[in-house]
Amino acid sequence: MENELSELIEAVPCPLPGTAREAKRRWDSIAKPLGSLGLLEDALIRVSAVCGTADLALKPRKLLVFCADNGVVAEGVSQCGSEVTAAVTTALGAGRSTVNPMAALADCRVQAVDVGVRDYPGAANVWNCRVQNGTGNIAREPAMSRENCLRAILTGAELAKREAAEGTRLLLVGEMGIGNTTTAAAVTAVLLGLDPAAVTGRGAGLSDAGLARKQAVVRQAITVNRPDPDDPIDVLTKVGGLDLAAMCGAYLGAASVRLPVLIDGCISAAAALCACRLCPRAGEAMLASHLSAEPMGEQLLKALRLSPLLCAGLRLGEGGGAVCALPLLDQALAVYRSGQSFERLGIEAYTPQE
């Protein structure tokens, strides 16, 4: 599987600057102040460089929600138990979870993917891509074997490539797994060389005492497992999770087939950082939807060199923040496609000023 991952990484192409320049010229021809739509203009220019065309489309689009359980929940790092992961996974498949009505309004399909929900019997409209039955407790042992980590990465990559083959034009990546703000914090602390206290937040609403316990657990997990910060697979194997590994693979798979991908919050951003450490070119296919309210959110986006479209204090998970960014991108694309040029409206064109 190491060879398969190497082949995947080698397949990731560079962005095409020619189409980016063409998209920039289109923006500058539209009758509005130059650059006045800010990050929205930048986002579509970035998408054009990934896709290799300035004739852009953002539909159809799909949100893949990777679902898995984390053994570290046994350390009391969350105010609810692992059974919630299974309940929400089933709700996602049934269209009854929080993100489902949001996605419907944004014309985005939602697909739940079980990569390791503990003791999960399966449910309608939930893809069975199980790698193992939840992970080990990272405070005491590695999350998984390296082999299973690679299997989860390759699973995510194959799903992303399949979406592209079926016509998806924009991929959104989210997750569901009780305890995964703990695993994401551990991964972030290792990859960025930061103290666990600087990146570990309250998750789904921990008390001060709960936060202190969670920070101590992250520190213990790093001490016990000693992940290699220069080897993202080792980091995911030892202190990560199946959802993080599968999301990492989805980013790599999407980039390999020129499919732009919208990051959700801090957990999917931690997976995105793993993907970029494995293949820096993969970052060119990524867009940041929002700045997570979790403390690691800002650090991760800074490391990814991405600016968020939204800063609304979001911390839902499930891909909710990514879905919230879609109407903004749709508004930008409507202007981009409008053809309302300076010439057409009889207005003297703006020119860049020093």
C-alpha cells in the first residue's frame, strides 16, 4: 500500500497558471472595482487553476462525511459517549442530521461514509467503507496500525476520484466522530510543533476542568506514542483517527484528478495539513470555507496558507461550515459569468493604480 500511496502522490498535477490568468482577466473585465469581491475572486481563480479551465462550474457538488469512532473517548475528553457517532451517522444517511437541511438549501448532496464507527451495523444511505472497528485509545496505544492507516487514506482517495468520474465539480469534506477534536489537536500539535494547550479546545462544550483533562490527554498521547513529525502517516497512525486518515486521502485523490475541494473546520483542516505534508501540490486544490472556533483552527489555516471565506464562530462539524460557504461561491460565480463588462455597460474600465 505504500507503493499505491506513492503513485497517488506522483499523480497529483501542478496547477495551471494560464487558466488562472484567464480567470483573472475575466474578473477584471467585469464592470466593478478591481478585486472588489476579494477572497471570492481569489477562490474562483484558484478553482480555474485546479480545473484547467476558466469556464467554471460548481455544480453538481457533494459533501462526503467520514464517520469513525475514537478510543480516546474512554479518557473523558467529551461530554457524550461513542454511541452518538453511530446515531449521527444514521441520521446523516436518513437526511435528518444538522447539515442535511443546510446542504439541501445549498443544492449539495450529502453522503455519510462509515470508515470505523464502533459496532455499527450499517444503515440506509451510509456507505460501508469500514477499515476497523474504531481506533485504539491514543492516550495508551496507537490509534491503528500503519497498514490500516494507509488503507483508510487510499479509501478516501478512491471515493474522491470516483466522485470526479461521476461528474462532481466541487467536493466538500467533513467528518463525524466523538472524540475527534482530541485526535485532531494531537495531530496538529505534532505537525506544527505546538504545545497541546495552544491547540486543544472545548470541542462540544467542555467545562474548564474537562478542557484541562483533554489537554493533558493530548500531551500524554504524544508522550506515549512519540509520533514522527516528519512522517504524516506515522502521526495519523499513532495519534490520529480513521476519519482523519480518510479525509487526508480524499484531499489527495481530489487533487490527483483536478477536483477542487472545500475544507470544513479544524478537523478536516488537520487532515488537509497531513495531505499537504505528504504532497504540497495537493494544497493547490483546497479552499478554506471558514475559521473554526477551536483554537487550532487559525494555526492550521495559517500553515495551509489559506484564508477562510467565513468567520462566524462555527464548530459544528459534519461539513456544516463548508456548506455555509457554498452560497458565497455561487454569488461570485453568478457575477463571474454575468458578462456585464465595462464595454457592454458603456463605462470606462478601471485600471490598476499604484
